[in-house]
Amino acid sequence: MDNYGEHMGQGRARDSQARRDAVTVEIGYALCSALFLAIVVFGAVAGPALVFELSDTAQNTLVASGTALGAVLFTVRVVSVLNRFAREHDGTGGTQPSQPGRTNPDS
């Protein structure tokens, strides 16, 4: 009987470890995709300031705008990816019927 209790505990430990691994992967994905987005946006906005001869005011404005927009989009991307992951894994992610007691929204 002792072995049965040990196996049950190991199953929960594996589930817990799998959940931690999934969260770690999702955080990594959120950070990498957000960094990519921020770099692309910064390059699109500030790129002309770095490539063309512009006035100092125009260069500073484009670089500051690219930095600010990249930072904002980085934050929004990380939050949106992690919120979507949390919704999908806590049971509130869009799979619920639209009406209580019904199994299909069209029924």
C-alpha cells in the first residue's frame, strides 16, 4: 500500500513540474516575441534618423519616439501573451457555452 501513495504523490509532482515548465516556456516566448516586436518597431521608427542626414531635432525625436513606442509595445505584448496563457489554463478561456446549461451556443 505504501507504493500506491508514493505513486500518487509522484504524479502530482510531475503535473506540478510540467506546469512550471509550461509557464517558463510561455514566459520565454512572451519575452522573445516582445523583444523582436520592439526591435522591429524601433528600427522602423528610428531607422530613418540613423540612415539619412536629418536635423538633430528630427533625429532625437525619431529615436525617442521609436524607443518609447518599442517599450510600450514590448510591455503590451508580454502582458497579452501571459494573460492569454493564464486564461487558457485556468478554465476561463472562451470554451464555455454562451448560455448556462447549454452545451452548444446554437442549441
